[in-house]
Amino acid sequence: MGLIKPLYDDICDMPSGTNNLITDVPGVTVGHCTIRTETLKTGVTAILPQQDNLFLHKLPAAAHVINGFGKSTGLIQINELGSLETPIVLTNTFGVGTGFNALVKYMLNQNKDIGDTTGTVNPVVMECNDGRINDIRAMAITEDHVQRALTGTKTNFAEGAVGAGTGMCCYQLKGGVGSASRQIVVDDKTFMLGALVLSNFGSLPDLEFYGCRIGSKLATFAQSEKASEKGSIIVIIATDLPLDHRQLTRICKRASVGITRTGAFIGNGSGEIALAFSTANRIAHYSDRQLSTKTTISENQIDRLFRATVSVVKESVLSSLLHAETTIDHTGHSHQSFMDAVRDMQKAQPDPEVDVLLEHLGVGKAI
């Protein structure tokens, strides 16, 4: 489950959804397949945007490349046509091809017309490099792993070092999958906006939690050298608000603000990609009508959505850190979780500001 809602938020004061997860958006489900052996720490995470046939009932969508160090598939067509027609698969860099093939087969099994009486399909697979922890050269991801993630989606899912996040690092600590959500009231009706991130970026001294420069404190204690800012983060944003492709593009662009609010500056070798979709205003693959009428939110009200986006992206990154567990990589080196690193620091050199931060985050004191 996502973080307990912060006691204060310098971005917005909107309450979280029931589980504080992207799946608080009605119809959205998430599944993991996790691989853990002595040398393999990797996996697959799948996001199912709605429960009906996604090829027949496409969703408005947009993608934005903040820094293009990445190997994702499907983004060009999303931005050309403004629609999403498959689930979203997250995995490691060398699993993209396997994920693509598995996702094609998943869609072919649901739709006998694809590639026959109608066009092909646009699989969306996104990645981060988990090679620091996982033996990525083993290319361990199989189509079965992808299928298991796709068929195992649910509304309440684990965060941290699971699925695609099993081998990821964030701010030189253990990273992975994180998620959060916010409620937005429009015309007396409550809507949801949620995010899921795959965090694999950042330099420890830059890490900031709600105004506390916790990263610099940890780096000083650990006597670690400042690492270059590199890695990647994938951001998936979902909402049931009626938004069009252009508005979703604007939402995607605000993901960068949420990322940098945790301390990162988006370095040369760090790949940041955001994808957003709306479960409203579905687009029929087959339609007898040549014209359609759609409802969208007024631009005069969109600042609230920008604030909510920044808030959920920021919190999703922090949630990925708080839920991750210390992991031994394929070379035998230990990659500490945020909580284990804080506990070690507080035992050796207690810092009252850190205890206040942890109380604020709802996780209690470190010791």
C-alpha cells in the first residue's frame, strides 16, 4: 500500500485515494512477476488500464520524453494517434523484446482480427537498466514471466523491490516500484489521479524528503563518494478525469517537477519517460459514426491536475524507497534500503530532524 498521506504537502492538499495507489483509479489493476535467485534480481510489472478489451476500447493517452536515454516501445504511435490499445509492461532493458512479443501474443489471444481483418497492434513496453543488482546479461525474462504479470493484476499490489523493481536502485539505495493517488473534485464529482513509478536514478547526496536533506546526511555518515546522476525512471499516470491527448501531454510534462522535488536534476545519462492515460472518453476501434462528442476539463481548472501530478509522482518515488528492502546483488555487494541506512545512521549518530521526518511519513522512529 502507498505511503500514509503526509501531514502536510507543499504541493497540494488533496486527499489520497483508499489505498494511495494508482489502482484507486477505477478499472486500473497492476501485477508483478518477480525473479529472485543468487544472481538474478529482476522481473516484470504490468499495468492494465481498464478491464474491458483494450484494443476494441482504446483510451486517450500521451507520452513525454523528459530525457531520452531509454529503449521503450509504442510511444511514437501513442503520440501520433493519441490512444493506448494495450496494457503497459515494465521490465529491464534486455527484456523489452521479450515483453513486446509476449504482449503481442496476449493481444492476439483476445482479438482474432488483429493482423487479419484489421491492422496490427501497438505494444507498450518500458524499461530501466537493473544491471547493477541483476545479472542482466543472463536475459532471464521470458514470455511466461510477462504473461504471469499480465494475468495476475489486481487493485492492491506490493511496492518496492518487486516485479520490474526487483533489481532497481534509487539515489544509490534500493529502489523499485512506488505509487500514490489523489482525489480531485470537479463539478461536485470526485475523480482520481494516480501514478506508478519504476525508480532507478539519482545520487544519494541529492535525496530530499519533504524539506529534509536526508541524502546528504546519509552520504556523510556512509562516507560515500558523490556518484554521477544517471539511471532512469518510468512514470505512469492514470486518471478517470475526461482529458484529451493534448491535456494528457501537459500532465506528462509535470512529472519532471515531481521527480526533481525529490532532489534529482535529470542528468545526462538518466532516462526519464512519462506516459499518461484517461479511462474516460474511450475510443472505439470499430464505430458506425463518423463524428463523436467528448467532454474534457476546462483549461481554467487544469492547474489542480498539475499540482496533483507533481504530488503523486514525488510521493511515488519516496514510496519506492520506503518499501524497498536491502538486496544483495549478483556480485555479492549489498545495496541498502532507505530504512536500513537510516537505522544504521541513527544508531551511530542520532539526528532529531530525521526522527521528525520519519514520524511525518508515518513509519515511526528509526530505533
